[in-house]
Amino acid sequence: MADDSAAPPINVSDVVQVKGREFRIEGYVAPGYEPVADQFRENFARGREIGAATAAYLGDRPVVDLWGGYRSVDHIQPWERDTTVLLLSTTKGLSAMTAAVAHSRGWLDFDAPVASYWPEFAQNGKADITVRQLLAHQAGVCVFDTPLTLDLITSRDQLDDVLARQAPAWTPGERHGYHVVVLGWYQDALLRRVDPGGRSLGTLLQDEIASPLGLDMFIGLLESADERRRAEVHVTRAWGSMREWPLALTAAMFNPRSLPMRMAAASPTRNQEDLNTRPYLQPEIPSANGVASARAVARAYAEFASGAPALRIDPQTIRELEAPASAPSSSTIDAFYCFETAYALGFSKRAPRLPLGSSTAAYGAPGAGGSQGFADPELGLGFAYTPNKLDIGVYDDPRAAAIRARLYECLGSQAVR
């Protein structure tokens, strides 16, 4: 394993020329991790990036901390050390960590029915759905029959009523399918009911994880947030990646009545411009609108990968997170993606198209457009990659996968990539 904790970090400060435009790459790596910096530069040199950051920690020790390019899509404002960016579904990992805190504190039993904490949830055939099934995307509450608006999602009581009334799209526990946006609101409603202080998921994240570790991460942008630090995101269409998708998924993307399209439509946004606005970023959307630095996401995952000593997480909770995913009873083919996936306790687990970590103990979350973060407990590793050029259409983004591959080469792991 490439590592010398006593050696000073190697500073990185380079300029990459792409079609007459300069992209500055900055940061540092630990000795032996220079190939990660090389790959980060290569992503820019191949014209894949506007701006991005990546980070890796072994426990509380950083071994990779790189950033580069531009935080503004007009290629004017540089990406800086303290730049944050919208995570989209990488946010799900932060929400899952927060649920793990609730379990560790004894507030939440993963095998209890959701309705035992939230009686109204039992409507329309949901009485027996367990917390574990909900967090594993097996509950089928993946679409909204009520149109979603920003007004609705900022009224917690009204939103809770809509969530509680929603009927499952399949028999809970028989299959699973990525609950694209709505899972986070179910988690929030559940956590507000079990937390002795009634705190929201975003507040719990701040109080129980971000503040104790000194991390720059939020779900629900604070009024005091510095807008100048946040990168703008730009959505592109990576149609080439769709060649590798199952035919069923490709066909579903062109059928507004298909279940995958209905799942994807359960969002209050209608265009990419919404993603850069305070009305979208300020409400808590715990599956989709987290804002953080790569450094913060990687450090949080490394804390959990190392047993979370600073957060005082119960060892039994850590064992739950590291356990293999429990497959649904009928099929592991995802009702949204139409290919095999694995989920557990709010996290994505290692699967053929998402080879995170060095074993099935790994867990994390990829985000639409390319961001991702994960924990590798075998190594005590936390990793994150956060771009602002969002290549919609990519599941395991090739930019992140390439950086990940170099990182594991440096670590000396035998992880499948």
C-alpha cells in the first residue's frame, strides 16, 4: 500500500490547456498517490470537465485533496479550495449516515415497521413496511400521485400527508427500484418523529455529523451560506453512455407513462436552471440537494469506514452498514435502472455496474451527473468526486471511475474495477 504518513504532502499546481483555455489544477497528494493527480489532470486534458474536486481520506488523514477548473460555467470564476457544489443523489449517502446516527442512538430500529413510528404511513397497504425495506428502495413508494411543487415541499405537514397517502408501485419487499427523489422526504419524516428533539434530517446532519467533524456540508442551504463559494452546475447529455444501458431502460426514457419516467418525474424541478437557484437549494431535499465539498464528503465516509470513533457510533450500527445487502424476494433487477443494483440502509452497495470499494462491506452513493462518495471499511477509506459538469445518462461516471482506479492502484488493493 502506497503510504508514508510521516512524509510531507506533495503540492500540486499545474495548468492544463484545452482548446486555448487554461484550467488550473491545485491541491496535494500524499507521497505515492501522484497517479491520482495525473488522472485528475487527464480528465481535464480530455475536455471532460468545467470544474471538479476529488478527495480521499484514510481515517482522519487526507491522502488526496485536489481541485481545479472553474466554479462558474462561463469559465471565469476559478474553482477554489473552499468551493462547494450541488451533490444531487450523492446527497443520499449523507442522509443515510444521518439515519445511521439515529439507529446508533437507539431512536430507530431498522427492523421495526415504519408505521410504528409514523402511524399515518400505514395507509394504502404500507402497514408492514419496515424501516430496512424503506431504506433499501424496496417499499415501492417511488412515485408521487400528487404533483410536486416547491410550495408543497416547503410545507412539511402537507408533504407528510401526501407521503403517507401514497400507494406503493409494487408489493413491498418483492422488488426494489431507485426511489430517485422521494426517499429522502420519507427519511426526513421518519427522523423528525424519532428524534427526541424533533429535528429535521438536515439539522440532524449538521448537529450530529458535520459540526462535530468540522465539515462543509449541508442539506438545505442556510440563509447565511456564501453564494460566491458554491459552484454552478451545468447539465449535459451523455448519450454515448446509453449504448451500455438495457434496452428496457432506453425505451422507458422515451415513454412518459413508464415506471422509470414516473419515478424520475417525482421532482420539483423542471429544468437545469432550477438547480442553481436558492428556491431549489434552500428547502431540504434529502435525496438530491445536498451541497458540500469533496473534502467534506470523503472525510465523513472515512469516519464511518473507520468505525466512527469521533461520532461515537455504536459498533452494531457499523456492522449493519457493512453487512451485505438483503435482496428483495423476487428480483435484484432495479425497477428504475432496469439492471442489477444493490441497496441497504439508504446506501448503494457494490454491484456489477457500481464496483465501489474492495469488498461487499463498502457502501456509498452516486449522483446524477457524476458525483459520488463511498466508504471502504476494509481500508478505512473515504472517497469523493464532485464535478459541476453533470453528464446526465451516466451511472458510474467514467471520470470518477478512472480516478478511483488510480487510487486503488496506489493503495495496493485488489478491488475489481
